[in-house]
Amino acid sequence: MKKLLPLFISAALGSLSTNAFADTLTEIYNQAKDNDPTLLSAAASRDSAFEAVTSSRATLLPQISLTAAYDVNRGERNSATNDSEAWNAAVGFTQELYKRSSWITLDTAEKTARQADATYAAAQQDLILRVATAYFEVLRAKDNLVFVQAEKAAVGRQLEQTKQRFEVGLSAITDVHDAQAQYDSVLADEVLAENSLVNSYEGLREITGLEHANLNVLDITRFSATKTQTPVDALVEEAQQKNLSLLSSRIAQDIAKDNISLQSSGHLPSLTLDGSYSLAEQMNSTPSSGDYDSDGFNIGLNLSVPLYTGGSTTSLTKQAEFDYVAASQDLEATYRGVVKNVRAFNNDISASIGALRAYEQTVVSTKSALEATEAGFDVGTRTIVDVLDSTRNLYDANKNLSNARYDYILSVLKLRQAVGTLSEQDVLDINAGLKEAPASS
């Protein structure tokens, strides 16, 4: 799966004005690791789960306690002072010798920690995909704005030419109106494209908590889209072993099964070893009362056998059995979802490759069509509407080609996440295919 697909990435056809230094994908990902609330929450939950293992293990170890008391009494009896002072101290310990529920609780805590670890690893993979998606949404929005601005410039030139032709009687006023309407429409598209770019930057800021003014772009000279070499059935089989959501669901099923044993253990006896050592001393002010001191040690076994709990143990066991059925069905649903995602994302890669090839040809053909339409307009065989439509078609084709590149990259990452092999190396591979955005004039 390491060689699932080469990630040699393409560049967009244009960019906005740039700063001297641009943020790379790797830099933004590292910032996200330090600041993303979702990942940090998963890390804290994982740490908490591992601490729960320690606390569960503690119940199996000796429990030792120390108690002490000091009393002073002041009083009189038959006009005589009767004061006394007393103190006592004791050390006690309890050691579980047999309590089935404590061992099951420890085993469950260990499995819960493993599940939290898998959840954290899944959050790391999810962060990679979220950062990449947000990053390329910015580039997608920048490309779209560039195409809209290029279309605006082209339509603006056509509008000016049409006005000049109208002034010398070569075009009708309707041609001017058509060109003006198209130009106004492109102006509206530009406003929407600018807003989309601003919002896409907000998507990055949501993850990193930082402002990002400029990003590296994709290098078209190193772009190569190839189909998955591994058969899809082999990918599904690999996902069964490595997909983190599937692993978490399996552990959840195991935990639910353990809970059945935990609840049914309420029928079982428990045995503890208890012991204590105590010291006591009392001093009286009257000789007739006398002083005394004592010490003692005792140890014994305590057996507790539940005879009747009102039916709660049986009911809780049945409830746990139903929970196990639910967890098993959740596992099956997760498995089917993983299989669907692996197959779907693999299909998306193939579709993206087909779309890329089609859009590449579309760009060539729409450019030729525009040139032919403009020539026809000059000799009077085509109308200005034909020219405007051909212009729109050209820039739509460029936008579709750009989108297909980003869709391909994200489909590759989604497939790797579904299989369970998405890693930081993928971030490095993509970052190696980036380049600084060219400064616009």
C-alpha cells in the first residue's frame, strides 16, 4: 500500500498576489498538530484512558490505612478531680484475594485505553485529510478567482471592441447590450469568487487558529495521475486489518462482551484478607482509677456471598447482552462503511483520471473554438453571443481541469485513510510537489 499511488502534484494556472514567503503544507500541518482542538481533545481522552488503567489496577493492590485519636476528659466525682487522657492508633490493611469484577474491570480499562489510542490515531489521520482539504480549497478558490478575473478581462476587451464596432456601424446595439450583460455577470462572479477565497482561508484558520495570507501552489510540471495498482479486493482486505475506525469498533465489541462477564460476576462471592494492628493508652488523674495500655493484632478472611439482589444482577446481565448485540451490529455497519469507502474512493480516483484527460482535451478544443468563433464574428458569420459563450466555455474548462486535479489528490488521501495507511509521509510527499506561487504584476 506504500506505493498505492504516486503523489506528483500539479500547479494551478494562476495565483493571487503573493508575499515574500508562503506557507507550505507541512508548516500548516505542524501548526495544526499543535493547535487543532479536535486532535488535542483526542490526545487528552487517550491520556485519561491510560490513567484509568492505573486506577483500575489499584483496586487489586493492598489498601492500607492509618487511624489515630486523642481524647482529654475533665471532671469531678465526689469533690475529687477525675481527669483522664487517652490515645489510640491503628494500622489496617485489606487485600482482595478473589473478586472477579475487579479483574474484568482492569481488562476493560486496558481495552478502553487501546480503543482511545486507536481513536487518537484516527484523529491524526483525520487531521491530515482536513488540513489537505482546507489547503486545496484555498488553492481551488484562488484558481477560480484567477479564471474569473481573466474572463472579466477578456469580456471587457470584447465589450470595448463591440462598442467601437457599434460606433462605426459594424455592430448592432443589441451586441453591445449582450456584451455588457456578460461583463456584468462576470463582475458578480468575481465578487462571489473573492468571498469564496476569504471563506476558504477561514477554513484553515479554524484548524490552526492562525491567519494564513499566502500558500504555496501546485507544480504542474510534476503532476502525474495514475490508477491504483493494487486490486480493490486487496485494498478491502488490507483495510480490514488497518482501518482505525474498524479497529475501534472491534475493541468496542470486546468491551461490550466483557461487560456481560462483569455484570454476571455479581452472582459470584468475593474473598478479602483483612488485618490490623492497634495501640491504646489511657492515663487517669486518680490512682484508684489506674492507667492502662494495650496493643493488639488481628488478621482474618472475609467472605461475601451475594444471595439475593432484587434481580438487579440478572437484569444488568441481560442489559449487557443487548449492548453486546448493539456493538456487534455497529461493528458490522462500520465494516460495510469501510468497504463502501474503499471501493468508492478507488472509483473516484479512476473517475478523476478520466475527467482530467477529458478536461485537458476540453481546454484545447474550447480554445480552438473561441479562436474560430472570433474569426467568424469578424467576418459576420458568428454573433457576439457566440463569442461570449465560447469565452465562458474556455474559462469553465480551465476551472474544471483545475478542480479535477485537486479532486484526484483528495481522493488518493481519502482512499489511504479508508485503508488505514494515511500518514505524515503523505503530507511530505504532497509538500514536495508544491512550489512558491509566482508573484502577479
